[in-house]
Amino acid sequence: MKKILFAVCLSILFIVGGSCSSTEHEFYSTLYGTVTDNITGNPVNAATIILSPGGKTTISGSDGKYEFTDLDVMQYTVTVQKDGYLTNRKTVNAVSGESVRADIPLTPAGE
């Protein structure tokens, strides 16, 4: 019975143009995290998060959270900027098919 089901599966994949090989599929990564105040630990909203290479940008939410989806698998530098805070950078590796967390603390300027 298992052999018949397997043969049916292969036939359907062949008919619809699918493949049983995982090497033909591209996998992407998601990068997410929270921007916080290094002194208070509170979330920092409206911080600008820049991803390079690629130059993608986003803004942290009221909960300090941010997310980049459908990223190519490679090493990225995450740069976070907000008026009143020192800029902070972190290097992260995007992993195929995985979500990678990169929390970024910001130090208030003058601290």
C-alpha cells in the first residue's frame, strides 16, 4: 500500500511540475528582535532599523519590535538609530528556513 501511495505522489508531482528534490527549493530567513533602552530596559518605539547589505529599513513598533522577512541567507549588519540615543550595530547570520532573533539595546546619548 505504501508503495502505491508513493507512486501516486510522484505521479501527481510530475503532472503539476513539482519535484521531490529539496535542492530546487529556495529557503529564506526571517530576522526579528526588540529595540530596548539599555538603562531602563523599556522598549524603544519609532527607532529606525537598517539592514545591510540590501538597505532594507523598518521602524520599531510601540513594543520595540521589528521584523525583516524573506531575507537571503548571508551575514547582515543591523544598524539601529533613534534621536536621543547612540547608534548601535549588530552582526547576524541569516540561516536558511529559520527565524533569527537580534535584540538591540540603545544607550541614551550622554550616558
